[in-house]
Amino acid sequence: MFAVTILGNNSALPTLERHPTAQIVTCNDQLILVDCGEGTQLQFARYKIRRSRLRYIFISHLHGDHYFGLIGLLNSLSLLGRQDPLTVFAPPELEPILQLQLQCSGTILQFELQFVPLMAENQGVILEDKDLTVSFFPVKHRIPCYGFSFEMQKRKRKIIPDQAKAYEIPAAYFSKLQQGADYLRKDGLLVKNDWITLPPPRGKKYVYFADTAFDEELIPYGQDADLVYHETTYLHNLAERAADRYHSTTVQAATLALKANAHRLIVGHFSSKYTDLTPFEAECREVFPNSGLALEGATYII
């Protein structure tokens, strides 16, 4: 399974109905948390997210609405008896912040907290785990900020049953064929793998564009993505305000998705000044029809 669950879709201030940014990316049997705004651990409980399956945390930048919930979540995981290591990928300044919080409260985590710094000069692939590859890239914001690309690859080749039978290959060897191995028959014939298998199907890609001003240089990162999340802090009539604050509008997010040939777009990080979100969806769909809102509690299958 490859999916995204929205835990928070608001910007800056939490409201009674909307929470600061947080998402769960589900990759088969493991969970990845992307950003961790205030109250994220309460959203875990509300939507019955299994904390024990959390493996990695990615923090896009150090504006508070994207990480103020992290220390509380880490402390709760420890109190609940977590022992498995947990890796946090974030701007390097976050590590001393976390260590100071733990030190001042006299907290000793019961699990190993691993930290991997995100720095623009090292952009690219930062994690490879089973069928998952994660890359990061800088976006255009007031402080260092990063977007993330999650790609799930089906690495097993597809066996052509009739061909395998014709070359008299035993079923017990099929798992090796799926990994790309050739087969040496008893009569000395070397059966090449590509004679009897097909390449694995195309992988799936989810791209998370964190807080950013509209920037066409970001288009390649979302190219052909199955699902794109892009911030839309404002409706398009406030495009000037969005640019001044290094944020994006509905039309800008939809334009990026269109030019990237993405399959689907969801938008979030809404300003607290809006109570009705339906205009966000309407404006996006005028440019990119397959657009929708990143609604809290909703899960989007990739």
C-alpha cells in the first residue's frame, strides 16, 4: 500500500477545525511522518494511526507550524515504551533544539533517536529502504526549506508463464527470476532472464512541496508524479501577499501540477483567515481539473 493521510492542513495558527501541517505517508508496513505541527500526536489518536509503525520523520523547515509538535510526540513514544530506533530528517538546527528540550526536562528517551541533516548542497536521494526511495530538494521560502519526493518501486520482474514453461524452468526458481537471475539448464543452455520475464511495472511517486513561493524551477521535481501536494496559503486574489510571504496561491499550485504533467493534485496549508475552503478547490480546478483539498482525516491512495 502507498498512501497519504492528512493530519493537519492549516498554516501558522491552529483553529478548532484545522491543525498545522502534518501528514502520514504509508509505505506497505511502515509509516513516515512529514512535518509535525502542534497537536500532531492528538491527530494520531483521533485517526487511529499506529505509532508503533512510525519509522521515519521528515521536517521540511523550522517554522513552528511544521515542527512544534515534535518534542511532544517523541516524549509520548518513549512513555509508551517504544524501543525501535526512529530517524528524523530535518535542517541541522533542529538537532540542538531537540537535545536542549530533552536536557532541560531531564528526559531520557527509551529508544535511539537518529538525526540526518538536510542541507541544500546534498540534495537528492537521502533514503533507500526496501521498495522506497526518498529524495529532497530546496524550495523557495524565507528560511531554508525542502520538498520531498517519495517513490515506491516494484523491483520484482514479471514472469511470462508460457516462456518459463517452454524453457523448462522449475517453479522453485521463479523467485530468483523475479530478482533478475538467469537460469542454467542441465543441458548447458543459459536462459537469459529477459527471455522469460518482463520489467517491473512503473513505480508510484508522491511529491510534497512544502512552504514555497511559486517557482517554475520546481516543476521537474513533480514531473509525472502520481500525486502532488502543494501549499496554497491564499486564494489567487492575494497573489501579491503570497509572493511577499514566500507562499503560493491556488492558481499557482495548479499551474505547477499542470506543467509537471502530474496525475493528481491536493492542496493545503490554508491561511486561518479562511473558514470556507471550497473556493480553493474551485480555483485549482479551473487550471488543473484533477485537483482536490487535502482534508484532515482523509487518506489518498497513490
